[in-house]
Amino acid sequence: MEKGNRWNVSREQGEMYIIEVFNEILGKYTEPIRADILSRQMSQLANQKKFLLYLNGRKRNLNYYLRGNYIKCSNFMDLHQDKYIVTKRKNVMFVEINEHWIDNEKWTLLN
């Protein structure tokens, strides 16, 4: 655990959880999806995967971890522009996986 990090996981491990969940969700769609839908589905999928996240000994979900460390989903996406493409249409954010990153990382999307 990092100094000043009150979570039971390191920042790198937390990022890996978020990326894993985002990739699984986004891999199901051929078109970009709204960021609010991604966030909602992230919470549901993270609960299914049973990620154990604790803040000061209290169990928290992955959305809480994301908000606590990045304030909002778009801040996380900004830090990972190589992995995700974010577009804005009529004041609504849409997210999709950057196909070039998938090729470089040897990821395979299953439909």
C-alpha cells in the first residue's frame, strides 16, 4: 500500500481494475456508448467480479474508487487517451476503445 493511499490496493492495481471493467463493457459494443451508461455498467460488472476494495477498512465499490482518485470518469479517460477515445455530441460524452491500443496490447474483443 502506498503512503497516503488509504485504499487496500495500489493506484496501479486500481487502474487495472477500472481498465479491465471498461474494456469488458466497451468490447460488447460496436458503437461508442454514453459515459453515464459506461459508469453505471461499471458498477454492476465490478460487483459481479467481486473486486474487494476497502477505504480505511470500509468496503467500497469501484465507482467510489474512481471518484475518490480521479473525481470523474472523464479525468480517468484523459489520463488514458491511448486506450480510449472520448467524443462529445450535444453535451453528451461518448466512449469507445482505441483500436490501435488493442492491437499494440494484443487484446482480443469477443462479441
